[in-house]
Amino acid sequence: MKPFTSAENSPFFVPNEIVFFNELHQTFLDAGQRVGTTKRFFHIGGYTICLQFAGNGLESRLTPAIEHLSASPCNFPDLTVCLWDSQSTESELPAPPWSHEDYGVHGEISGYNTPQLRTAFNLGSGVLSMLDTQRNVALFWIRDADSLPIYESGAPLLTIFHWWMGTRKRQLIHAAAIGHESGGILLVGKGGSGKSSTSLRALDSDSGLLYAADDYCLLSHDGTPFVHSIYSSGKIHSKDTAIFPFLQPALDKSYNLNNEKALFFLKDHFEEKICPGFPIKAVVLPRVTGQANTRVVQASSAAALLALAPSTIFQLSGAGQPAFQMLSELVRKVPCYVLELGTERAQIPGAISDLLRTLA
């Protein structure tokens, strides 16, 4: 008598999550045939990534932040991301086969996250993200491109990059990064600690500092800790724009400053000051003191990890123990400092340059 074989054990069985991914991918292909497609290529974290847009709804909203990493077309990109919106392509999303009870903290869908497939539906932004790690194909959909939130324009494809780079020994981290091609610092801490304001100061100084990141970047750890730039965008609170007058030409005016942070696309205005990455020489915790002068003091690796790990792990879908281990190794391997930010803002870039000279 032959043993019983379930459908799941059959070589022809296709899991539900793959079935839905294939249906969604076919929706993209049909939309592209109807309205046309555009391909853009970018070199991110050492890999070539192709963004394939159906229609013209999303390209102008999602590429400015990564324009500094634009690359030549190639036949075999490492990752292909298919992007479209229903409004401009006149297409409908296949009915999602999950219920509201299946949503996780970051929109992860229970039963639709496996070693091969990752899925998140962000109810706040309305963005559906999926990634097939075996085929190296990702899907990005929103109903109407005009409803794309400011944080999606400022840090596009954050979830997909986080998932895919994690399979390539790259960790997306919540940190700013400035320095020189020979080495620089990570600025870490929760929102409001001074990361963005400190990193953006590098664009308006003669210190020689280069800008790699304002909010998110990639960490690799192949021997020497290294930070890779992803986004050449910057965000500050709208009420603070007056103290950054040099950023005004880069301001994205498509968002209402009364309700949002101010978003700046930096590539066209500060191209010579944007760096694709550098070795990490130190982890630095900015801290507002109210004192006049800026100074640098030693910090413990435990304090640096506490400033870096929670905001990285809690903000990113699926970040967990592997991310924590990589961040722990980083703060053990490089020195850690507190940057006590003074009210004399012009001192800040110089204090960082002095620290880098000491570390060199």
C-alpha cells in the first residue's frame, strides 16, 4: 500500500503566499503592457538594483532620494523591484487573502512571511511591499501615487531594502553618517537627539566633511565596519527651517510644511559633498546641552548600543537577533563618544573634524 501524500508534499504544490505574489506580479506586468514601463538602475550597498515602473505615477516621487546612486543599465541586476499605483495604471489590486487579525506591528502579514517570501502592508501609508528572496524580485504597490506620504519619498523602499540587504550581510540602521572617504562617524540616537541637524551642518561648512546619511544607512561588517549611503535626502522639523537657510534651494515643495517635516533632496545642490560611504571610525551620540560650546567626551559601548539598537530594531520589519548581534559587534569594535552640542552651531563640524583627525 502506498503511503499517503498530502498536497503540501507534492512537487506541484504552490504555497498560498507564492500564489498571491504571482498574481500581484502579473497585475504589474499587465499594467506595464497597458501603460508602458520605465527602468532605472542604482548601485546600493555594493549591488545593482533595477526599479521598473509601470506608468508615470511613482518614478518622480521615489527616485530623487536615491539619485546620487544612479547607475548604468545592466542585463542582470541583483534585485528587480516592480513599482506601480492603481490610479495612474488603471489597475486593481487582487483581493488580499488575509484578514485584519493577520497584521503585525509593522504591517507584516501572518502566514505570508517565510524564508522565501516577505510581505508587509503598511496601513498608514497604504503601501504593499513583497519580496521573493529566491527570485530576487520585489513588488511595491500603492492605490494612488498622489497619496504617498513624505516619509516614503524621503526614504523610499525602506522595507524592501531592509529585507533584501539582510540576506546579503548588510544591515539597514537608523543612524546618520558624516565624515571623509577615508573614514567617518555614525550619529545615533532617538528622534530629536540631533542626528539630522548635525549631519546636515556638514553641508554648510568648510570642514571638508562629507554627507552620507541623515536618518537611515546600511552597515556592512566584512572585517572593517563600513557605512553605505542609501538616501541623499534630509528631513528637519518645519519650525526649524529658518536656522538652515542654506537648505532652502533643496526644499521639496510638494508637501505642506504646516503638517509635515520639511524634506530636502540634496543631490542636485550639494553633489560634491555627498559620499557613497566610508569606513566607520566611531559611533557618536549627539546630545543637546544648552551650553555655548560643543565638545566630545568618551561614552561606553553599552550607551552607544542602547542609542542605536532599539530605534533600528523597533522601526524595521523583521529586525531581530541578527541585527542586534551586528550592532553589538560594531560598538565593541570602534570607540564611542558623546557629542555635546553647543548653541554656537558653527563649532559642531569642527568638533567632528577634530575627532576624526585624532582617530586617524
